[in-house]
Amino acid sequence: MRTSSNPAFRNLPTSPGGYARFGPAGGAPAGMAGAGGMFGGGGSPMPTAAADDRPLTVDDVVQKTAINVVLALAVGVATAWSGLYVLGLLGFVVGLVLALVIIFKQSTNKFLVLGYSAAEGMALGAITGVFQSIATSPGGTSYAGIGVQAILGTLGIFIGMLVVYKTGAIRVTPRLTKMVIGAAIGVVVLMLANLVAGFFVPGGMGLRDGGALAIIFSLVCIAIGAFMLMLDFDQADQAVKAGVPARFAWYLAFGFMTTLVWLYIEILRLLSYFRE
């Protein structure tokens, strides 16, 4: 049984059979866990589907994810345009609380998921707005257009990794999954260590000071985020094949959003280094 680096995609309910799939018909590609995958044997049995509780489809995941992305983008643009950057802290706090509730309760409540996306959109919009608002001075740094570039960069990585996943250029195997999870844990530990070191030494460990090491670290974080997207695609694929209830599309959409938020922040940070 394979797990994901994204905590939102763990321990979804099991169900016999399938409904639709990303991959080719007639079985899972080599290296995948098969129709059961992470949903086989490890989750809670799925209740008998009612008339309004049909199996999950690819379209369900795509639609719900698109709704959350558009909502986060709209709220982010509104926040950046309004100049109410103080809302950024509120957005991060609310987003964290909602994320913990959704993950630990494995909630499929669409209002919680939409609330998370709106909160993160508010937070990211505030951060982007702060960059955009920095005045340009002779010989100084201009961050004009950095938000659009970060959005395009995130979208490009999403599309690129989807193509890589669907063509099978890189297959999601248990070994790859463990490597990505280990790398993600490693960078988080380094981030925390750098934060703590910053209280004692100016610039901390140099992972976020805009220097060469900071650029390399951001590139590594972006690469890990890209591979996390591949794992997310695989987990959505597994869910569709397992025939989990359609309402879990909101849960899967939340999982995609957590990865996209991380990617956007890291790309925005990297772009700011190059602007400096």
C-alpha cells in the first residue's frame, strides 16, 4: 500500500470496482499499486452508494479543483488590489486551522474546502501585493508583475507534471513516493532550523537571504513540489479507480490546493531573489 506526501490524500475510504480512470483501461500501469492502491485494505469501508452518492469521476476532481483555484485567484487579486495586506496574516491562520480540520476529520465538506482556498488566496494575495507595492527607485528593486509570473510558473509546472504523469515518462512507484516524502520532510526541517537560527544569527543559515544558497534551496523546494503534484495525480487516479464516493472530489481538490499554494510561494520567493 502506497501513501502520499500530501497528508490530505491519506486513508481515503475503500470501495470495490471503479468508475473512470486517468490511466489506460485494463489495469494499472507498471509500478502502481493497482486498483486498490492506497485505498485497498487501509481505509474505512465505503458505505453503499445511494442514488445521489455516485462513484467519483475524473471530471469531478477536475471541476472541484478548478473551482477552488479560481476562487483562490479571485480572492488573491481582490486582496492585492485593495491594499488590505494585513489580511494576509488572518488568511494564513484561518487557512491553517481549516487545513487541520479537513485533514484530521477527512472532511468532504465543500464549504470547509472553499473556505481554505479563499483564506489561502487572501494570504497569497497580501504577500504578492506587498511585493507589487514596493516603489521602484533608481538602482532599486522593482517587483512589478511578479505575481503574474508566479501564477504562470505554477500553472506551467502543473501542466508539465500532468503531461509527465499521463505519458508515463516518470512512473509513481513506492520508491519514488518514499523519496519525495523524505525530501519534503527534509526541507521542512531545514526551514524550521533556518527560522530558529535567524533569532541568533542575522540571515540564519542563509536559506532565505537571497544569496546563491537561497536560490538553490528554492529550486530544490520547487522540484519537490513538482514531484508532489505527480503523487497527487496518482492518488486522484487511485481514488477514481477505487470508486470512492463523488463527494471526495472536494477532499482531493483540497489536496491539490495545498501543493499549489506551496509551489506558488516558492516560485514567488525565487522570482524575488532574481529581481534583487
